[in-house]
Amino acid sequence: MRLTTKGRFAVTAMIDVALRQHGGPVTLAGIAQRQRISLSYLEQLFGKLRRNKLVLSTRGPGGGYTLARELGQISVADIIHAVDEPLDATNCGARGDCFDGGPCMTHNLWLNLNKCMFDYLSSVSLADMVQQQNARQSQSAAAVSSGKTSTFDGHATPLAATV
């Protein structure tokens, strides 16, 4: 069980929109370039996000996408659900027919894990993710300006993070 690329990319793209929409609609081409996600893949994801009323689209020159609701009103679970991402730890799709037509011995364990994952992802808002990203960028900027960085992976990384 793991979150697939579809869910990861959708959450990443929504954070990108949330961080940049103050300057007007955010283009998919811009998101594709910044996040290294295929433009055609983003088009598919944003079609689903729009149909689920998480983003608004603006056509024409200067067009792109903005959030349809306030940051705090969009959860990570909303985003993952909108792009049809299954979050299911069971082998039976939670149907209960995983062993000889009935539930297997660990069926309830995996069902409870599903509930915990959903509850957690529902508790994390896009506002939380943006705040986390802003704090991370501030920390990196402070480390760069103080000269306390390493370029271990080609990116400026605070020295404390490289240990």
C-alpha cells in the first residue's frame, strides 16, 4: 500500500497554486516547469480537481488556475479523493471477501488503518501545507544568507540537515 504518483502530484500542484495564486491565475505550464510534472498529466489532474470544485479555471491570456475555496477549507484528503486516488490497505478493496468469500484474519486491521489514514489526511489542510512550505523556504533562505549551507545534492541545504 502506498500513495501513487497521481495523489502525490495532485497535492504538490495544489500547494504550488496556493503559494502563487496571489499574483493571479497560475498556469499549468508554470507548475509543470517548477515541479517537473508532465503538462499533459497536470491537465488530467486539474480537470478532475476542477470537476470536484477545488480549483477555478480562467481562460485566455493571463489565464490559469486559482483555488475555489480558502486554503483552510481544502484538505489533503479532498485533493486525493478528487483525483480518484484509492487509499486502501486491504487486498479486497474493503469488500470483506478477501479469504474464501469472507474477510481474512487481518481484514479489520487494514480497515482500521484505512480509517486512520483518511482521518489524518482529512486533518491536514492546504493551509497547513503552505505554512510548512513557507517555513522550509525561510529556513533555507536563512541558511544561505548565513553561509551555513552545503551543496551536497546540488541544492543549498542547511548544514544541520546534511548530518
